[in-house]
Amino acid sequence: MTISRPKFFAIIASFAIMFVSSASLYGQVTIKIPMIPEREKPQTDTSDNSGGGSTVQNASYDQETFQSIYGDTGHDEFGGYSRYISPYLSCYGKKHNIPEDTIDSWPKMHGGTSEESLALGQQRLAELEAKLKARMRSFPHTGLHAGENPGLVYEIASQRAEYLQCLRDGSKAAAAAEETARADRTSEMFFEDLAVTRKEIAEYSPSTKIWLVSSRNSEWLDRAISKGWRKEFYHKWKFPAATVAKFDAQFDALAADAPPKITAYTNSQVNKFAFRNAVEERMMRSQLNDVSGLIVHKIGFYQSTWNIEKNDLGIPIRRYKTGAIYGRNPNSDHPYCMFWTINIVQDYAGGGTYGTSYAKYKEREVATCPGR
């Protein structure tokens, strides 16, 4: 049974009167009536928990004031401050060990993450911090989403510079991870091509194969023998250092295996372009004008007559003769020579006639230099 405070005081007063009456008969007695303690009032969590303290379940705070602040920036912006808090929720979750799927389930207004948007966001968060401090006394972490979690909102607003750095670091890490994934996907394909090239060279024999390596794979041999060509390849694809190291190991292995095969291929080809034509040879040389100080060991054509190229209807398109220059670029960073294949071409003019001759560069192949 619960006794109300007024009734309790009445009972105490009745006892007091009885004792006073008794005292008048047996002598004076001093009576002290004990003070009744007031019932303890619920205490609001006044700590801001800005360091990420434990979550306060059923925390007491001024919800109406918080909602009015959070929902209106005062700048006629849809969604209030949510757009400026939302970009930092992942960082908040990582800091407080909140699962990512929980963060993803929270309602949020996705704000921009461009530098311009983030700069504006920092201004808005400074305004938000000032408003919260001026109009609220407590900012408990309720464990709920931002719209019902003043501790979360106050922490991000008051520690906005720290959270901005976290966001930028996360963006860099995500970009680096994506770049690594891209490099892995691309390099996997390239490593397969490198493996094919090594197999082609290992299996080469002048008696069974026409080419040392196929045209599509010749560039891998180039990169194996030349650090400069490797550098161009790495610059183009922007591989991370770990991937570059893997490529270097593969290129070095190919460069070590290739020399005897390159020599065998050179010996099988060097005497095949024996037909000469001084005028057309000058045209061929003009295709290598960008090679300063070109050293020519041999020049000529594989045949003296024209090859005719026709379309599907059998009508001539052009005719050509295949020529080669066996020489060396003295500016190379490797010890090898090259076979430069250059065609002399005449386009079909109709009526069984052809136009003026011109030179057209086709490809290059690695060769052993004379005397090596």
C-alpha cells in the first residue's frame, strides 16, 4: 500500500500530539520530526559524448528543439542539415564500430562530395554546431539514425575537420583500391600475352616457323630488351609499383631466354631481301628519317615483281613490293639491330594502270647485329 505525502504528514502529526500529551503528564520531552527526502528527479545526460562514448538508450533530450534545428539550415535548402551530415556517416560508423549495413539502412540525404560541396558543407556544419550549443544542453548518442541522434550530429558538426579528413582519406583509399583492381585485371591479360610470347620464342626454329614471334606479340619482345620501351608501357597503363615489379621479372626472364633465338631468326632472314632498286630504296629510307644517325647494314626487296592486292570482287586495290632495312638505331638503349619492313606501294588507278609509287612503313622486328 502506498501512502501519499499529505497522509504521511497527518500521521506523523498525530503521533506528535500524543507524545506531547504524554509529556505533560510525565515531564517535558523534546521531539524531532525527521525531514522527508524529496523524490529524485530523472537526470538528463548532459555530456556531449563527443568522443564517442557509450550509447544512451532512451536518452532524454529536447527532441522538438533538435528536430527544428536539424531540419532547417535557414538557407532554403531541402532536407535541412541531413545533406551535410550524410557524407560522413561511414566515417562515423567506422569510428564507433557500427556495421556498414546498419549505416546503409539509415535514412539519409546524399550530399555532394566535390570540393565545392564539401567546402559549403563545412560552413553549414559550423553553423549547426553553434545552433546546437546555443539551444540545447545535452547531445546523447541514442544509437539511432542522424535524425534521432543528437550525439551523432553534434559530433560530426563539432569535429567536422577530422571527419572531412576521414572522408578524403576514404576516397583516396577507394580510388587506390579501384586502380589496383583495374591494374590486376589489365595485367592479367597482359601476362597471358607475355606467356604466349615466351612460348613462341621457345618453340621457334627456322626450319618450322616463318616468324620469331607473331606481329601482335612482337611488342613484348621489344619491352623485354629495352628499358625505354618498358617505361613507355608503364607510363601508358599507370601500373602500381608491385605490378611493375612483376612485369620486370617477366621481361627480364624473356630477355635472358631470347638471344639465341633472335640470332637464329636473323640468320634465316638476312639474305632474303636481295633485290635492289636505288630509287625505291631512297623512298624506303625516308620512312626512317626520325632515326638520327641510322646505321644501315643491308637494304633491299624480297621480290622483284609486284604483289597485287584485290577486293572481294577481284578488282585490284593496289600493288606493292615488300622491302626491308637491316640496321641499327645508334640511340637505342639495347644492343640489338632491327629489320624494318617497308613496302613500296602503287594504288590502282583503273583501266589496268597504277598511280605513283610511295613508301609505307609496316613493322619492325628485333635482330642480332653483325658480328654479335
